[in-house]
Amino acid sequence: MTVTLADVAARAQVSPATVSRVLNGNYPVAASTRDRVLKAVDELDYVLNGPASALAAATSDLVGILVNDIADPFFGIMASAIQAEIGGPGGRAGGERLAVVCNTGGSPERELTYLTLLQRQRAAAVVLTGGAIEDAAHQAAMDTKVRKLADAGTRVVLCGRPPAPETGAIALTFDNRGGGQKLTEHLIGLGHRRLGYIAGPEERTTTRHRLEGHRAALAAHGIEEDPRWTVHGRYDRRSGYEATLELLRRDPSLTAVVAANDSVALGACAALRDSGLRIPEDVSVAGFDDLPFSIDAVPALTTVRLPLAEAGARAGRIAMGREEAPPGGIASVRGELMVRGSSGVPRVS
Amino acid sequence: MTVTLADVAARAQVSPATVSRVLNGNYPVAASTRDRVLKAVDELDYVLNGPASALAAATSDLVGILVNDIADPFFGIMASAIQAEIGGPGGRAGGERLAVVCNTGGSPERELTYLTLLQRQRAAAVVLTGGAIEDAAHQAAMDTKVRKLADAGTRVVLCGRPPAPETGAIALTFDNRGGGQKLTEHLIGLGHRRLGYIAGPEERTTTRHRLEGHRAALAAHGIEEDPRWTVHGRYDRRSGYEATLELLRRDPSLTAVVAANDSVALGACAALRDSGLRIPEDVSVAGFDDLPFSIDAVPALTTVRLPLAEAGARAGRIAMGREEAPPGGIASVRGELMVRGSSGVPRVS
DNA sequence: TCATGTATAGAAAGCGCTTGCTGTACCGCT
DNA sequence: AGCGGTACAGCAAGCGCTTTCTATACATGA
């Protein structure tokens, strides 16, 4: 048998109520009694029964963090920052919380199911990271679920995700559109006129916004876009490699390749090199996110830095009620253009 | 008020017991009754109360995954693989489980506290990943805790971590020593005799084992090691950069740098390049782990591939009782030497 | 001295679910 | 017809904790 509150109470010669109060520290208990109780807890090696406690108190110390792909540093960095603020053990005050990272793998069903599971656990808060899936039915289902969670007292924060109005969720959105635009404008400024674009998976807000920014920049400079210049893929290196070969096949005269993110850009670099093209002399490459490894690419990657850790930390604090929500419940977080070696003046054609 | 089992029961005109049985599907219920119950569940939008359920059933559907640094793909990849097997939502049979990833940040206290938290939640299983901390007191504390968890029925699996005998935990250990040895032997085979080594943080089993392998290779070939050739650092790029500069300062005649892992190796490459040295013509570089980005380094990194995803998947299956534990509860997983462009024949001195 | 606080401890009623045991039909068999 | 079986469904006793309300013991001020 495991040790229960009652056992501790018996040993300390007090009532279970007193033990509970000592453990929760939310009610005056005489110092001498407290010591006796703590001693008993220690001697019996007592561990609180989480479910029982959650049931009785109607609250839990679980905080959920939903990510699309935990193996991707983009999410890893955010999750890490969020978790650090949630406290987990080692967190500052306020009782220990269990921050749980849930990997949706980008699947709508899993996203929803995880939300239900967290709702079931009566999670104290939930942070949803990464772009949303653009499917009307799924969006609606998510919104309903989020609203339900919020109504049940769970604080919901969207980090790097578009706002979900009317759901009671707080949103910290990345300005993907603006970032994409700045990036492409930088390339145009260098003289590029024929730019390939490797977009992420369709039906994702992140994909769409970055692409929109890119197109806005082109439009602003009177560059007419050739439909052959855009290829969709996944957010990984492999995809970038293949998409680049495809782009090259469609139009070998491209002087720049803009990728949906840094991993894709790395794949693009590899494909270009394997095709005998130099970066940036023959083709410039640009990424997005500025993940740690981007600076190690050769040449170092020109990209848009997203303050992942900062945004995550803020989301975590908001989730814990330790920081005020932004006005209107929505804040936009901008990216910073990082110009590095992978972008340069195009060769004269 | 939230909807309870009783509400559903009332609506379906059955007893709460029946509703519970329908939901758990572990007891015969007439098809017509089941349908009525499910309909009521649906109409009322009922969500099971996790804590209450866990309390009554004395089991929970939580599975904990402890990682040192979730922002590091090394752990991200393992966690992802483990979680995929745990099932989480979308997992195959056996009721949905909530796989929770806990970030210890390499801190002994947090490691312990997370274990307590999971114990508190009566987790169904716990997977501990990554090297252990080599501190007698902490080791003992961990072992006791693990034993307690195991005794309480929580399945504990160590993935990429040294075995903890007598604790009831199952271990899938990486053969870091063997990998380190193979790697250094490869360099020696190329003709290197003056090899710098950038080790990880001290007091970590992973660090020690890899270093031991390296030294074993040196010893096997009669190479006497110069104490100046080893520098300790952290497992990140930055650390690799700095350590390399230090190594170069101590002995500019080194012809190879072996790093504790790939991130460190990348930092080393950057430092070498910044010092005007070519890779591998002037100095060869080798990493460890073979993370996805390693192949994108220029030149691609020679390293030891650890089957992170495979090991994680296996650990996950074992944790779920879906795969038999290895004989003796211990299995060693070997790494594979990946020879790539970053290592070559040393320049003639 | 007696009413009135003030501080601390206990009794007990749940929290919402699971499950062992106890019915109650209805079946087929002798 | 009478009996053992089988298939469902319900009763009710908890699971281990929190928390409201009540009780006790002093200390206090009038």
C-alpha cells in the first residue's frame, strides 16, 4: 500500500485536515504542529496523490504545450522557453506545475484530441504554438474547444499562432507577412528580379502569410510573378532539396531562392551546390526563423529572426497569469531581418 | 457547472455505472444501451473528469518523458519517437495516453522533482533520456526514486542512459564508448597523431564514455595524450567555438578536433574557419550523434550516427508494455561511423 | 469576572468516478 | 415445469484529498 494523508496524520497525531493544510500552506498552522507533520511526511516518504488532490480541489497543476513537431528546434526552443516560465519544478513561486509538451505532428485530429485530453485533466493552462491549419471545419472545432477550455477556467495562450477571436484565448502572433516582405525586399534591393519561392505545406497560416509577404514585396516593386517560381513542400530540409531541384528545372535562370524556413533553406543550399551553383554568386538563398544552426551554414544564411525564446517566455508568463495580457488580447511579434552571406548581388544575365 | 457522469446517466436513463462501462468498454453492455449512452455523451458534450477517474481506478494515462534540453534536436528526436509510440492521441489501441515531455535542463534537482511530480500523478510509465549526472548523492537519490516508481507499478525505461541496476528500470544504453573509439580510430587511420578533444560537461556519463572511447583509441595506437588536448565545455555550438580557439591557442599543431557532439563540432568548424584554417585540409573535424543538420555542414560532418528515433521508438514500446524488455533488462545500442567530408588525411607537418 | 476575540485543530461532507457484488430477465436444457 | 446459465444493469462503497463549518483554548478588554 502507498502512504496516504491519513497515515501521515496518524503518525503526526493530527487530523488529515491539518496535514493537508500544512502541505498546501494556505491556512494557519502552529509552527510546532507543522514541524511534526513535516517530519512525519519525511519519515513516511509520503507523496501526495495528484488525482485525488485535483479531484477534491477541482484544479490541477498541469499546463499543456501543444507543438507541431517537437523534433524541430523551432518548436523545441519555444517549448523550452514556455516551460521555463511555467515553472515546472525549479520555477519560482506558486506551487509546482507540470508542464507537458504534446506533439501533434501537425495533424488536426491529434491537435483536437490533445486538447480534449488536457480538458479532461482540467489543465490549468494551455499554450498552442505554431501556425494553425486552414480548414474551416477544423478551425471551427478548435475554436469551440478553446472556448470551452477558456470557459472552464483554463487559460489559453496562442504563441506564434494567429488570433482566434471570440474564444477567450490570448494571442502572441508572429508577423510572418511583414518578415516575408522584408526578406524579399532585401533581395530585390540587391537586384534580384527572378526569385523562386519554396513555400511550406498548404493550408497553414504560416505558409500563407510568409508567401503573402513575399508577393507583396514583389508587387510593390512591379515584379510580375511567374507561377513556376513557387513550389510547395514540407517544412524540412529534404523538401527544400527537392523543391530547389524542381525550381531549377522549371527555370534555370532564377537568381534567388527564398525558403519557407531555415531547414528548407539548408536543403536548398545543398541542392544548389549539388547542381554546381555557387551561393550567393550564382544564386542567393534566404531562410526564415534564424534557428541556431543557420549561422553555421556556409555561407551563413540570410534569414528573418523570430524571437522564439522571448515570445515563448512571454506566453508562459501570460499563461501563468504572471504577466498581463496585451491590449485586446492580441500582440504581434515582429521578426528581424538578418543579412548574412547567403544573399548577394545577382550575376548579370 | 460541468457535465458529470451522473448527468449523462440521467439523460440516457441508465445508471452511472453503465455509463462508465460504456466509456471504458471493459464490460459487456447491450448495443442499444451503449448507443443511448453515447448519444447522451455527445449531446451533453461530456468530457470525462481525468483526476476523478484516475483516483477511482488508481491508474492514470499519463506517461512522462524526461529530457535534458528540449531545444536540442538530440532530445527532440528521441522525444518525438517515444511519444509516437506512447500513442498519445492517434496512437493505436489501448485508450488514449497523454505523453508529457518534461525539460530538466540538466539540473539534478529538476530531474528529481519531475520524477516526484510524475509519481504524484501516478504516471503509467516514465522514460528517462540522455546521460546521467555523475554525482554519488544524486545518483542514489535517483535510484531510490526510480525504484519507488517501479514498485508502485510505473514502468521506467532509460533511453540513451546508463543502466541503473537494482531499480527495476529497463535500460537502452547508447554505446558511447564504442562510438567514440571508432571515431578516433578513423582519424588515427587517416594519419592523425595530434588530436584535440572537446568534451561535454564534466560529471556526465555521456561525456565520460565518449572521452574514454577516444582515449582508448589513442592508447591502442600508442599515442600518448597531451593534457592540453582536452577541453571541457557544454553541449552547444558556442562552447565548441570557444573550446576550439582555446585548443588552437594551446597547440596550433593539432591536425584534428573531435567534438562531444555535432553542435559542438559545428562551433569548432566555425572557429577553425574564422582562424583561417581549412577543413579538412588543415584540420579535420568530427562530431557525434549525426543530427539532421550535420550533413549540411560544409564540408559535411564526419560523425557517429546514433539511432535516436529507433531507440526512442523502442523505449516507447517497452514503456507501453508493447515490446518485451531486452534480456537482463539492459540493451546496448551501437552507433555507426559516418565518414564524410570533414575528416581527411592530415597535412604533412 | 464575563463577554468577545483570535488562533488553531478536527469532523465530516463531498469531489466524480470505478467496480465488486447483487439482482433480474430470459435462455435452453432436462 | 423447474433449474442452472448467461447477459445485462444497478447499488453502493470507496479512491485520497480539500474545505466549510464547528469546537476548543487562551488571551483580551471592559
